[in-house]
Amino acid sequence: MNRRQTRLFAIGSTALATIVFVGLTIDSHRQFPELTNADTITPAVTRGKDVWHEYNCINCHTLFGEGAYYAPDLTKIAQHRGEPYLTAFLKDPSQFYDEQRHRRLMPNQDLDDEEIASLIAFFEWVANVDNQGWPPRPILVAGSSIPGTSMTLAQQDASGPGSTDETLPPGSRPVSEEDDPVALGDALFNSATPTCSACHSIAPGVNLAGPSLAGIASRAEQIIGSEEYQGDADSVEAYIRESIVAPSAYLFPGEMYSANGTSFMPTTYAESLTSEQVDQLVAYLSTFK
């Protein structure tokens, strides 16, 4: 190229890049209202955003991957935990976790009821923003399993990059329509929305946001036969199904699992899962004697 050709190439390239950049910017702004659910931004959502900033929540937590990375990302917290749980947690975090047992402690911010309700409204709006799949996995704590697998974080590290389908735990292997309901339920346990494994461990004695599901089949028999049980289930399978689609039918003992007669477990599974999928979860959980 001579100087004139080089100059024209540079000018043309710059002009083309500018046109593409402007076009993409305009297209992004065109999609923002839909992607961010702008029509659902209520005064409560705006107030919740102000509470988020007022109490410097971002100094520990992250939203959309932006923040301090010291505490869990809260982008999908409204879907993973639900309003009853979040309300009780924000009122008194110490009843859920303590520094000596869990090596973490959420400070009590002394939020009033209006601030808590607004903050939850903000979290619900954030959770419904089209964020292209962020965060890539639900909030996990030590001992809980990884979505798509039956492994804990430590087990995944130990499995190594050379693991094959045959050597992986059942829940981490690909499943197909031909698989039995237990295998499909195992996979669903780690992939449903909200993810079951984000709140429940299948290890004995490992209680997370929800109680451990180890031995749930044997425990269900005892609960059904107890005087405290007021639900409609008459079998282990019926009890587990009831616990999934109507979690407040029986409240598991403990202040960190319910409040004011309402379970902290999300009530959305009856709508987000098909009856067949619920059957698969029931088949899987029924194997925990």
C-alpha cells in the first residue's frame, strides 16, 4: 500500500467500526427495557436499591458479578430462597449462621420491616433481569453438591479432569429419556429452578438453608405416624410429593426453616415442574432410607 491507500484504509476501517459500535449501542438500548423488565420497576424496587446502597451491601456481596466477592452473589437470591426465608434472615441472620460453626457471620443491619420488604422487592426485580445465565451456578456452601452432579466441591476437585462417564457419580453423568426415574430425579435435584441442592444436602447432619435430606424416606414414615402431622399424605412417596408442592403442610422443626406457620421453602415447584418431574424427584428422594 502507498500512503494514500493506507490513509483511506485507516479512515474506512475507523468509519466502519464507528458505524458498527453505534448500531450495537442503539440496539442494546432498544432491548434494555425488555431485558431489565423496566416496566416492573416499582417504587418499592427503587427504594430497595437505595437500601442496598445505604447499607453498603456491595461491600460484601455481588450483583451480576459486580461487588466485593466476599459474600455470596445475590443475583438470583429471590428465586433460590424466597420471600419468607429472606424476611426472617434479614431480621436476624444469627439464627441461620454463626461464626464459630460456619466460619461466617452476616452482621445484623437492624433493618426495619419497610426496608426489608423493599430490599426483597429489589432482589426479585434483579432475579428477573435477563442476565444471560449469570450466576453460572447457585449459591453453595461447604458440603452442598454441585448442580448437575452428586459431588461436593471437594469431591469435584478430587475427581480430576480425566474422569469419564463411568467413573463419575450418577448425578454427574448425562441422562436421557431412557433412564429410570431415580436417575432423572437425581439430575433434576441438581438442575431444577430453584436448585434443590442449593438449599438441601444429602449428607447426614449437613443442614444448609434447608434440612439434610439424608434418611428422608425413613423420617417421612415417622412424621406421617406422629400426632404433629396435619397433612394429607398417607405414604412416604405422598409425603415427599407434598413437601415439594406444598411445603407448609408440615413444618420441619427449627426457626431457620419456617416462621409464622410458613415454610421457607419456595412454593413455585408445583408450577415450574411438571407432574412427571415431581414424580422423578420423589422416586430419587425415596431412595434415602
